[in-house]
Amino acid sequence: MKIRHAIALTLIILSAAKTINAQSDIYGLKLYGFFQTSFYQQNFNMHQMSGSTETKNLNTFWQQQMNLFLAKDISSSFSTFINFELTNSFSTERNWGTFNLEEAWLRYSYSNLLNIRGGLFIPSFNNLNTIKNRSIILPYIFRPLVYETAMEQIMSAANFVPQRANIEVAGELPVSDLKLNYSLYAGNSEDSYITSDSSKGGTSGTDSTKFKLIGGRIGLEYSNLKLGFSSTFDKHNQKSLGLGNVSRVRLGLDLSYSLFGFTLESEYIRVLHNLTDDQKATLKGSSQPAGTGTNPTTTTDQSSTATPPAGGPMQTTDLDKKYFYSCLSYNFTDNLYVYGKYDYIKDDASLGGMAVNGYSFGGGFKPNDDILLKLQYQQMKSDAVNVKYYLIGASIFF
């Protein structure tokens, strides 16, 4: 049944695309999007507890992601936007990738200072979250680790950044040469609390809890400088560890600065869990043996159902997380650039108590405004695992 529904929806979208192209001047509906395709070589080395090393090399073509957008200015005050996202060579028949309705919202703009948005949307958190699927404006193929869909089997992006919200008040205020902007939003709780087709009772896609996500971002812009502070408050489902609902705070700082052809982009994320005394005692008593590093089977996080292998060191009792990335790029021309990027991630619940460092170098060339060709080297390294990627790809705007 799901396959038939997906096929029908795809046919409707394609049919609408033909109609929209012919009637866009009449109805004002804009249809556009991005997709990114690549080829990469992966070299994987993992040190076992026995002292041996597991080596795995592979290469593959990768249809990484496509986003299809529909937008319309209904009036001078009202606008609407829809975002469909397909990842990892999506196919229902082959059980590949995902197909999601990422956004569908209506916005009322009273003034620059006051905009109200409702529906489903990606919330403002640091700088990259809201533009992470705009591959044509991102310099890299393999995105910063917590934003990269290829990392979902190892750690959930939702543990670091909010994935969706449902209502928002936002705006900006010019103050002399400064521009202050804000976003305050609320939404449903994390995915594990959302009713699915297999759930007993309730409507699929609805929140099964009374608590909700609350968050926001405050930003400042001055010339080529952008600064921002973000935070969210919600609950993290840790029933798999016997903790129940754990209060969680995400904090974020972002910085962007451009000068003399150089552009610096940096973000810091800190995730804190407020455990009760009973939850602390339960977590300490239920710590489990862990495996090695970035192997997906070592996780005890709610985002994975895998069971950690026995015989390793004791799993940490720390649920808090840290993430940092910084990317420095240089534009030789408007169409040619190079960059270097560093990532650091500490997520004991998903990564077996080991920190992961990421190193990346690359560049890109735009033969025209709608095509961006990219090269990238990406390494992820911990005490136990060393993974290297060599990527070549293209981002296309249509």
C-alpha cells in the first residue's frame, strides 16, 4: 500500500510540474529544487579489542539528496512553501533512502519586525540548520557531521539540532548599521514520541505527549559579520535505558564572517540533560559494555535499536553531547573556491565514549549559475576508527 501511495504522489508531483511550468504566470506558483549526486571511495579501518584491525574498502555512486520546493506569494502579506526531500537514491521497491514532507507552511508578514508562520518547517538553530539541504550554496559534498544524512545510522541529527517545528514568531530590526533578528518557535516532541502507522491507537504523525519543543534564535548582523545564539527545551526519550522522559536543553552558537575573499563559518552545539537523582542512579546502574567508536552497533542511544556487543569497556553514564565545526573557504573568483573544514563530536551514548575528529579539504567550480562541481576529502578519526572518503560530485539547481 505504501508503495502505491508513493508512486501516486510522485506522478501527481510530476504532472503538477508540467502544469505549473505552463501556468506559473497565471497562478504565481514557483516550482524549483536542488539535487546532489556524487561518487566516492571509502577506506574504513577499525581496531578490535583483540588487537586486530578490520579493514573495509568500497566505492559507489551516490544519489545523495534531492529537494523539491513549491512556493507561492498568495498576497502582499501571505506566502506559502512546501519542501519534499528524497535521500540516498530513494526507492520504495528496493527499500532505499527516505521520502519526507520536510516543510509545508503558511506565513503572515505584518512587517519586517513581525512574521508569523504555522504548519511544518525546519526551525532556526545556528546558521546551517535551515539551509542544510540547499546543496547549491554549500561548498562541500559531505556536510558537517551532525547535518549529514549519511551519518544517521551512527547518530541521530535530532539529538543535536531540532528537526521540525510548527509555529513561529520571527522578525528583524535594523539599528543603525546593525541588524537584529529573532525567531521563537514551538513544535511537537521528538520523533520517538510521534505516532506511527504501527502504533496502537492515535493518528499517524501526531504527538503522543503533552510536552512540546520550545526554542529560538537571536542573531546579529553587521556588514560581513553574523553572530547567533540558539536554544531549545524539550524531552529526550530514554525509555530504552529505563530513564523515561529526560529533560533536555540544546545550546548553539554560530559565527559567519567574510573578508578579502575568505569566509569563515563556525558552529558550536552543547546538549545537556537534566537528570533527576533517581534517573542518575538508574543510568549508573544500567551502564552497558560498549564496542569501539563509530561502529553503529555500539550505540545505546534511543535513535538505534542495536545491542552493544559484550566484552568491551563500560559504557559511559554521560548523556550530554558536544559538537563543533569550522570551515574556512577562499574564493579565487565568484566561480572558483577552496576550503578546509574541521569537526569535533563527543557523543558518548552513540559513539562508545570516544570523541571523533573530522578533517576535510576540497573545492568547487561553477560552470554556470545552476551547476556546482565539487571535490572533497573527508576523514573521520577516533581512537578506534579511521574512515576516509574521497568524493567528487555535482549540485544542480533546477
